[in-house]
Amino acid sequence: MRSRTALLAAAALTAAATGTATAVTAPGAAAAGCTVAYTVQTQWDSGFTSGVTVTNTGDPVSGWNLTWTFAGNQRVTQGWNADLAQSGAGVTARNVAHNGTLATGASASFGFNASYSGSNAVPATFKLNGVTCNAGPVDPDPPTDPPGPGARVDNPYAGAKVYVNPEWSARAAAEPGGSRISDRPTGVWLDRTAAIEGVGSAMGLRDHLDAALTQKGAGELVVQLVIYNLPGRDCSALASNGELGATEIDRYKTQYIDPIAAILADQKYAGLRIVTTVEIDSLPNLVTNVTPRPTATPNCDTMKANGNYQKGVGYALNKLGDAPNVYNYVDAGHHGWLGWDDNFGPSAEIFKTAATTEGATLGDVHGFIVNTANYSALKENHFTIDDSVNGVSVRQTKWVDWNRYVDELSYAQAMRAKLVTLGFDSNLGMLIDTSRNGWGGAARPAAPGPRTSADAYVDGGRYDRRIHLGNWCNQSGAGLGERPQAAPAAGIDAYVWMKPPGESDGSSKAIPNDEGKGFDRMCDPTYEGNPRNNNNMSGALADSPLSGQWFSGQFQELMRNAYPAL
């Protein structure tokens, strides 16, 4: 299994620039040990918001408290995902019911708002159950020499530029105001066999890799590829159906994965860091959209029965992972899909099954990606899953609907911890697609909702302005999210724009095509819904083209509603 110890060293370098404190205990250390990442996420004249992630590097603990002392006059005013108390400059954060158990390598994250004046220094010392954290060397097994070009590293995004797709860049720059973001890196989607060589005048895979070598120069560069062509693809939807039938697993292997793997193994490209995001919107369907679930579809029942999703993903991980400069990230849905108890654990088990099928091993998985091509908010700051109003938990509201998570950052970190308990690498990295989850503009709430009821509190304060979490197609009101960046939070390798902003999710009406893409009513703004969105309106934009095609109206709306604003 490949090692990711260098991520910890990279995180320490990041800490110096961002106010994040991280370190690890050496191998063979005492049974107690911990690391803490403390980040000031937002700061204004009189206050700030901080996020804290504590990782247990010692024996498992059941029940924890984390203590630190502020260097200035900071005062905690509100917290979430931990019970916080302050006496003088000293702060104690105790676990809440859902995060009290920390296995070895497991993490818990919480946050708080605080007031201050003057300076706002990062606390120097943290203690978990009385044990000092962040003690010992940063890297217990440092390499004797820096990794050479093409050598595997623990976070491919650390210290690297990311490839800007010139085709997307040109379309973005041609839009009024588009030059503000046209230099941002986005994913290259290989969504059918013909895309490997290039369809018509479009660039093929080698064209993109050759262009990446030019962009790379003397430094490091990441190329982001979306591997997206499973047999029976997207069994619960129609807009993104693919070219391969449910039984065409052999064609998937020999005509799609094998040619991609051969190109990626070419020594010409050995100096690139190639990130593959493997088969979005696939494996979770085998949990959520099969019999006896009310959301079951015959196509998903077929894919569960024939096992071709697991076989295809396992084969891709095995073949693509053979190249030492390829980093496989598997799709893990999003919190509005898998955040419920009966979806979360079973999906993690399915991910493990796929990662140990067709010759793949857990070591072929470098990490997971969440929120790909979706709209879930990165961080909801106005309410937490532990809040209640008049004795009613926010989990009972129509929006949260008993979910365990309210945003993608908390979900990604929790899914990472769960996967580690199943045997994945203890330093597994996560990616979060922030291309369309900014939810800025005039509709963005500036404060929590009224406490007249739990529903009013959540609906008035939530950034995600969708009608329902189940709405996924060309959502009205959405905005660009956080710009792509490396190592933005504990356990997160990068925020990425894997879905290129401005590329449609699906057509708002039936459009004949030769790409196997059907018409999904969830892309029709007049559609009144189905069990997957609790029979709500679709919230989709009108006049949208086929999935993957350029949608100028959406692109302009994403720029208008960007958060942070452009």
C-alpha cells in the first residue's frame, strides 16, 4: 500500500502560512497521542470563525475533551459539533453524542465563532484528555532526498499547479466577464470511448496531456481526469446515461479503460501528476436506488444484480493505478445523498468492495471525491446538526430530514474517518468539488434564521437555496464556490472544480442525440418531482442543452452568485 506520510509534512508547511497547527507522533510512541489542525476560516474587525480538527494518533478513546489557552482576549460566543466552555483565556471543547468515539487515526471536527480585539494569534498548545498534541517530529520517516519528477507524493496538489483545459478556458473567456475565471483549472471529462481520441475537433487525452507538459514548465503540475463511462451508467437518471449497456463490461475494460491506462503509462507523461476521479454517480446507486427502497429503479436493480459497477470500478483502479504518477480518487456522492445512517455505512462498504474487486487493492485508492457536479454547500455557518429550537432538533426539519450532516466539509471528513476504519489508508485524502456550491448573491443569508421554529431557523439561515437536497440538475440561483486550492482543511487534499462551470447537467426538454443521453424530467423547470426530491419542483434552469454542452445562461448565473464573489 502506498504511503501518504508526506501529506503531514506538507500540512505543516501550510500551517505556517494559514494558521493551522499540525504534526504527528513518531512510530512506536506511547499509547496516547493526538494532532490538532486549527484554522481561522473567516475573520472580521471584531470576530472570527475557526474550525478545529483533532485526530487521535494513540489508542482508541471513548469520550474526549480538547483544551487550549488563547493568547489574547478572544471569547467563544457560539460553537458546533462540540460543547465549548471558556474560563478566562482557557477553553475546553468536549465531544457531543455523535463524535465521542475516536479510533486510532480517526478525527473529529468542530467549529466556533468568537469575538476579539487587537491580535488573533493561533493557540500554541492543545491537549486531548490531558495529553499534549502536536508533539514530536513532523515526519517520522522523511525521505533522504526530495521526490523526483513523477515520484508518488502524498498530496498531489501540494506545491503543484493544476492544468487549465484550454477548450473550457476559451469558452469561459468568450463569455462577458468570463476572463475573471477562465484561468482556473477544471476536470477533463472522458465520458465516452471516442473522447479518448477526441470527438470531431475536440482535444483527445494525448492532446490534453501534451498541453499539460507545456503548462508544466519546470514545476509540478496536476492533470484532473474524470473516468466516466461505466456499463449502465447513472442507472437512476437519464440525462447522463452513457454509451455502454448494462452487460458491456468487457467493452468497458478493453475499449475504454485499457486505452486510457496505456496512454497514462507512457513515459512521456511520467512527470505529470495525474488525478483520476473514478466513475461519479455510480456505486451509491447500489445502496439508495435499489429494491426495496422507494427510490428504486429497474436499471439500478439490474446493475446491483450483475455487479458490473463494482467490477468496472475495481478494474479501473487496478489498471490506472499501475502508473506511479496516477492518483485514483473514487466518487463518494455527497451529504445530501449519503448522509443518512442507512446510506452512509452501506455505501462505505460498497466502496471497499469495489476497491478490492478485479485485482484492485485498497492501496490503489489514493482518496475519494465528494460533491462532484453537485451543489451542496461547503460549510453552513448559521446552523449545525446539533442545534435545536424550542426543543426541536434541526434534524427534524424538512430541509435536513434526519440527515447526519448539513454540509460537504463535515460529510467529507466523516466519510474519510469511516473509510479508514474499514481499512483504507489512515492518511486518505479527500477532494471536494466546489465548482457550483458558492450560493452567493443577494439570496445568501447574512445571519441565522429566526428561532420561531426549527424549520424557520434552518430555512432562514441556510446558504444552499435549493428547493430540496435531491435537486441536482442546472440549479437556479447557484454560484461558483471556493476557488481551487490545495490542502484547505484537515483531511482534504484540495478543493477542485471537477465539473467545469458552464457545462450543462442535462437538457430541459428531449433532444435527439447519438451520445446515449436521455431526457430526465429533473432538468425540466416545470417538473413537480418524484420520491428522490420528495415530490418538489425541480429547481432547474430553463433552456438547457444536453449534459456536457455549453450553457451560457448557467455560466452567467454562476458568476453572478459566486461566493466568494468575483
